[in-house]
Amino acid sequence: MNAPFYKFDVFGDTAALGVAFAIGLGMGWFLERAGFGSATKLAKQFYFRDLAVLKVMFTAIVTAMVGLFLAAQLGWVDLSLMYLQPTVLWANVVGGLLLGVGFIIGGLCPGTSVVSVATGRIDAFLFVMGVLASQFLVGEAWPLFAGISEAGEMGQITLPGLLGVPYGLVVLAVVLMAAGAFVAAEWAEVRFGGVDRAAQPLLGAGWRARNAPRVLLASLAGLALLGMAGGDPYRGPRVVIDERELALLIQKEADHVTVDDLATWIVEGRMEVRLIDLRHPAAYAAGTIPGAENVPLADLPAAEIEPGERVVLFSQGQTHAAQAWMLLRARGMRNTYSLLGGMDEWNDRILFPELPAEPPPDQAAEVERRRALALRFGGSPRVEAAAGAPVAVPLPAAMSPPAGVAPPAAPIPTAAPVKKKKKREGC
């Protein structure tokens, strides 16, 4: 989940990066102070001599879980807007086993290895270099691992949904499981690590003693019981529209992309977005933007779009794309944009731009760039007459939707953009 701390102009991107850096420094400091930068200390958990890692991680998990559960019950957090990592069962099992084996042998996990590197440990540096090398090798030999990465794909699931039990019951069960794990960890440290039983806060103190670990566990269990009365923390299929946020996005022009940007992405092979044509299938078949898929507006609510997926929507003009953008934003799709002007703007500025026959010297490079773009996408520039009226040029047959776009044969020159025409409105 990405916390939207700066979506209301409280602070900007630079300050957001500074906050992230400060949080990272703080987390690294606490991990190092807890001894998590020591490979020896981390490896001891696998021999049941020092289970501090289990205690710290389980404490963080149950605290965050109970906190989010109650915040959702109080309406402070909408869990339906949080992105759930899809479960790929066998890939997760294999990956977990490999991580565990590496953890035992190296004494570090990927996160703690970075903490350890910051303290100057040579073994941690070699560990990090091994992680980077393995990532490079897997990337280069990806076809060999693609099947494993999709083995046991189950989609976005949760334990309450899978087991058919209330969310509050699962939260309470995890808290109780954590309490049992803490007691078992203390017993193991006494049995195998030689730790004095009297020094253990759960096992060593009397039954009526009150200390911080016991108070924390009791509080978490009580809050989980309290949250069970609220029922399902998810808000269900209802959509929520934040008027102020949408107004700010529109004011900043962060709700759309231009046809010039989209054409540049396609030509340069940087199409990292999902391009959706909202028009009727007949209009889509007559011609569309390269790489676009057809999802008519009426079918958009049922379309499989991941919450974190970047999507650009377009129709013939602007109206339907704006309506679809509003619909997806209300559903929590935060990386959604509309194509400014739609197919009308694409035709006017990319396929069939009006270009002067003899452009001024300061516009010659831009005119040549636009001419190259039009030819690149199968269009034909229109030439302005001396008096300023465009000469009619027969339009070529509409392109069929291509499967992909090959890189251009020659680079397209770049220059400062010329003044836009007023875009044509319509659906």
C-alpha cells in the first residue's frame, strides 16, 4: 500500500522522498540496534538459541494487522483500495525454501544484508553481490523460470475469503498464534540457548505479573475482539469519490496524457501502459491506435484491471474516456489516465496534421518531426495553402489494429512543440 500523504498538496514529491529516506534511516537504525545486522545472531534462530527475529517480526505483523483492521472499521482506511499481491502457491513455496536455505547459509536475508553492509561487514557485501548477480542471471534466463513463476496461481485471495470465516476471527486467531509463538520461542531459548528462565517476560514472571509484552499481547487480543463486532472491514463493491482529490488531479492536468506523448512512447518502445479503446467494436475494427485493446464502455466494469496497473483510456473524443476515467478512479484505480482528445486528436495531430508547405526556420524541425510521425503511423500530412486554408488530401484506408509496433527505421527529430489547435469535442 502506498500512503497518499501528499495527494492534497500537503507536501510535494521531493518532500515525500525525504520522508521515505527518513523512515528508511529509522528502520535501519532499529534493526541494527536489535542486532539484525549480525549474521551470527540471525542464524541462531534456526538453532532455537536466539529467536529475537521471530519476536520482532511477529510483533510488527500483528500490530499492523490489528491497526489496519480497526482503522478500516472506523472508516479511516478503505481496505478495498489496498493492492493485494496475487498468490502463486508453488512459486511462493519454492521461493520461500530458497530464501530459507540462503538465510541459513549466509546468515542474512536481503533486507538485513543491506543493514549489515552499512556497518562495513564484508560477508554482507558479498551476500548483496550474490543477490544482485542471481537477479541478473534469472532475468537473462527468464524463459527457463517463467513456468515456475506462474505455478499454482490463485489470484488475489485472503484467508477469510478462502476459508469462509469472519475477518475478525482470523485477526484474533493470528494474535493468539503470535502469543503461542512467543511462549514457544522463550521455552526454546531456555532449552537450547541457555537463557535464564527468570529473564523471560512471559515464562519467567508470575502469572499475575504485568510487564510490557504481556500488556501488549492482551491489548492486541482485546482490540481484535472489539473489532469482531464491526463485521467485514471491506467496504464491498461501493465506489467512493474524493471530490477534492479529483479536482486537484484535473487542475494539475494529471488525469490525462497527450497524443504526442503517447506517440513518442510507442515509437520509442516505452509502452508501459495498458491502452484501452472504449469505442464500439466496429469502430475499433475500422482503425485504432497501435497496441490498443478493445473494451467497450459498457464492458469496462467487468474488465480485469489490476489496482496497480497503468491504464490509458480513449474514445472518439473526450466524453466517454472522461466518464470511464471517473469510473475507474472511483473503484480505486489510481494509475488511470484518459487520452486528451481521443481518436479525433490522434487523427488531427498524429495521422493527418496540417503542416505549412514552407515553415519558418524556427519551426522547420518540429514540422519535419510531425511529418515523420504521420508517415510512421501510416498517415498523411495535410498541406496548408498559401492563404492558410488546408488543401484536401484523400485519407488512406484505416489501419487494422496491429499486434505490435516495430521500432522506427530512422530517429524522429525533436523540437519544441508548436501551438496546439483547439481539440474537437465528442464521444
